[in-house]
Amino acid sequence: PERSAFERRALISKQFPSVAILGCSDSRVPTEIVFDQGLGDIFVVRVAGNYLDTSTLASLQFAVHHLKVKVLLVLGHEMCGAVKAAMLPDEVLEKEPLQLAQALKNIKSGLDQDRLKNLHDSRAHDREAVTTNVKQQVERLRRDKGIMDKVQAHELLISGGFYEISSGIVDFF
């Protein structure tokens, strides 16, 4: 949604998002557009593979503790290149730049390779890998004491989601 100059000026000194989303940096998944939201509506952290690391966790902690968001969503998506790359053999990952290789290995460590090998349908394999990664990141968020204090006080909800690019549908879990 487009904002008027007046509405944009009102956002200069304060923001009041009710949702924070850890999403992928994939150009096909612009979070604000996926959810039809405008300036100041959602707090978005985007990184390849929607992976939780020090900086993404710190950003989400800021959203929870300072902006008082009510929902934390980890959003994966159909055909995620980072998750697909993470499933490559280790010797291939070793040829990547150091930081990229480490990020992909971190994603890979949370995937159940044996279970994924049993899925022969490529779409089912893709969806299972991405949703497994999302669930891993949600689990990592649940290890944060400050975030869980808010959950236990019923001030925060944590969820995962899968965005199907082909249909535009988001499944929450």
C-alpha cells in the first residue's frame, strides 16, 4: 500500500510494527509485497536461507524487546537457492567463499539428509527441505531466554511459514 507524505512523515520518529519476519533475501520473495504491507507495518530481516545467526538474532531481539512486536515469523519459500545449495556435497561447499561456505554448512547441519533422500518428487523434496530449515530456525529462536520469556508471558507468538511462489499462498505452521 502506498503511503501519503503525511503518513511517511509520521514514521520518521517512530515505528510500530506488530510482526517481525526473518525471511530470505531472494528477490522473488519481497516480504512486504507477499503480505500486502507498507512502510512501518512489519519489521523485516532478510538473509539468504532465512538463517538465524548473530546479526539476524540481534535484529529480531531488537524487534521483540524495543519495538514490542507480537509475532515472530520465520518465512521460507519454494525453490530456495540457499537451502538447495546447502544440500550440495561438502567438497563443493568448500570451494565457496569462506563466509558463504560456513552459512551453507550451518543450514545443512539442520537438514535431515537421510529423510530427504527418500523423497523422490522434486517439489516434495524442495518443500520438505525448506520447511525443515524453517523449523530449525524457529527452534533456535526458542532457545533465546528473552524471547521465550515474552512467549511464556503471552506477549509473543513464534511461527514458521512457507511461501509458495507459484501460487502466492503462505502456509503457516
